[in-house]
Amino acid sequence: MASFIIEGGHRLEGEIAPQGAKNEVLQIICATLLTEEEVVVHNVPDILDVNNLIQLLRDMGVEVSKEGMDTYRFKAADVDLAFLGSDEFLKKCAALRGSVMLMGPLVARFGKAVISRPGGDKIGRRRLDTHFAGIRALGAHFTYDACRGVYEVTASRLEGCYMLLDEASITGTANIVMAAVLARGTTTIYNAACEPYLQQLCKMLNRMGARISGIASNLLSIEGVESLGGAEHTVLPDMIEVGSFIGMAAMTGSRLTIKDVSYANLGIIPESFRRLGIRLEQQGDDILVPAQESYEIESFIDGSIMTIADAPWPGLTPDLLSVLLVVATQAKGSVLIHQKMFESRLFFVDKLIDMGAQIILCDPHRAVVIGHNHAFRLRGGNMVSPDIRAGIALLIAAMSADGTSRIHNIEQIDRGYQDIEHRLNAVGARITRI
């Protein structure tokens, strides 16, 4: 198990660029299974979850070649269908959350898929009902093998239909869209997720020959086609990394320029940080975070305490609530952080409390943060990263703290952040991997 040793109290200075978006590229890689022609993907981040999924496709018989630092070429012309039922395949799927999005492409193109319960962060229940219900509505049949703990999905030919999703699940919508593009007839998906990364998937599928309309709305219409061709696609910058860098600059009182952020696709993220009193300047497609000695949390118009909560797009992504929470610990004022989607994601706050933060954990979904206003700094500590987003939040806390901190289980951070210590050290951080 690797660890970070962080020497706190150093200000950052300079420029840093976000990696390609993890949540988008996992969808895009799965979509390459929908065609036997070549698909070229640019701006692929070199992170554990993505590398594991690429290796899984190689194991399935997909030809994968790395064309440059962040460019991959995929050709799924000769997929080994026998491997899909093997224990090795299921074991690898169980360790990777994104593997669930293989189901839609496999059933659509090959008429069969075998799915084990996927892994990922331990942040509470993450239902697969939306995935299963949507693909079942298209005509797929599910059987459960209790001995092996796997679902077998089969379909002779999927049929388009109307469906109203029980929740606007991003991965659920992506899975259903990838299944529907090769279904017979028209599929209408209401209450579809409409995040920029889902929009990117739909746009790439259309370049491959799909017929998807309603992109960027919660009502998608998909006219099925017989087959798809190749395409070239560039992944958006990771909005979660952009938010993480904003939080690092604010907590350490640093002046930092975040390059090429695709500002138009950040949605409410910049405004959410402004609600905490953090100044941001848009400079073309860059964000400048000027050095601030203090920042004050806004109140609502009626004077009540500010509440920051996650919501489906265009609401605030739940992946940034951990960062916003830790940034609020040094603000002037108080804020209620309401994590609606995952009931275990706020449990990392006990580690911040040990560092000196003033936080009241009301229940698994809500925490009140009482800001220090830099009256005193957090103390360095010894902690374990429970998941990707809590891990980066703890790293931000450690960078701003007095003394030296140690974060264990940083493999969790590696799952979502590429070469993070070297990139941060280049702008003034003091982080050592051991």
C-alpha cells in the first residue's frame, strides 16, 4: 500500500492543466465495442480505472494500440465471446465500477453479456436497477446465477421503446443509449442524464452513424441503425480536477492558473466556489484563482445559512462536495453540505475533525462546517483515503495544514488523478510518494 507524505503550508504558483475526464472516457472506451471499425480517442488520462478498463478490453480480444502520450486506437473486430463468461473476466469486472457499461454494447452487438457486481468506491449503495430496467425494456432477458453471483443477459435483437427512467443515472443512461443505438425502431428515454460527458458520448455515437436527437436535454430519441462505423474523439478536461485545483488554490492562499478547462462545460461549478467567497477570473478558456488571504461564505437572501447540495446536471456534481466541504473549513462563516446521492461519502469528515476542523456531522447525508476564517490552521495528521474524492479532499487539507501529514491507501487517489504529486510539486507543493 502506497502513501503520500505532505509537507503543509506551501503556496502554489504557476499553471496547471486538468487531465482528460475519467467519467467520460470510461463511457467512450465501452462504446468502442459497438463497431468492428477503428475508434481513435484523444486526451485519455493515465489513471488506474481507465488503464484497467483498457486492459480488460485487450483481454476480450480488442486490438488496442497507444498512438501517443494520451491517444489510443481501438478495434473490436474479433471479440472473444467465450472469455466473457470466464472467471477471470468476472473477477476483473468485479474490481472495476465502469465495467457495468460493457453490458449495453455487448448485448446490442453480440446479443449476450455476463455481468458481475461491479466494484469501485465504498460510498454507499449504488443501484444498478436503472441499467437493468432500461435494457430489459429493450427486450433483453436477465437470468441470475446464484452460485457465481453473476447476471447473464441475452437478446436476439433489441427493440426500441419508450421508457421513463426512475433516476437520471449517468452510467445507466449511457448503458441504455449504447444498447439502443443498434436496436430495431426508435427508443425514447425520458429523465435521461444530460451531463456534458453523456453529451460527448452521444455526439461520438452520432459520428459513428447513430441517430440520437435531444442531446443536452433529459429527453433523448434514438433511431436504431444496423451498424456503426469508426470515429475519432477527444475527451473533455475533467471538471472534478478543475474544481479540485480551485480548492487547492483557495485553501493554500495561492495564485494559480488552471489551463484549458472547457469553461462552457463546467456548469454551476465556478459559481459554487464563488458562494464560498472564492474569487475566480475566466481568462479565455482558463481560470485564474488569485491569492486570497480570506474568503467569506455567502448567506441566502433571507439571511439563512448557505446550503450546498448535489443534484443531477445542471446541478452540482456530487463528486465535488468533498472538496467544497474541506475548502469551507477555512472560510469565514458556516455552510451546510448536503450529500443527497451517497450516504457514506461524508464519513471522511472525522479525519478533518482530527486535524482541527469544526464540522458537525448531522447524519450520513449532511454536515455543517463552521469556518476558521484562517484564525488557526489545520494540523497535519495520519489518515487513510477511503475513496477517490475524499482522498483528494484530504490531500487538499494536508497541503494547507501546519506540519507534515501522511495519507495511506493513495491507490484510491490514483484511480482518478493522473501523476498528481508530480503535477502539484511542479507548482510548489511538497508531496512525496512512498
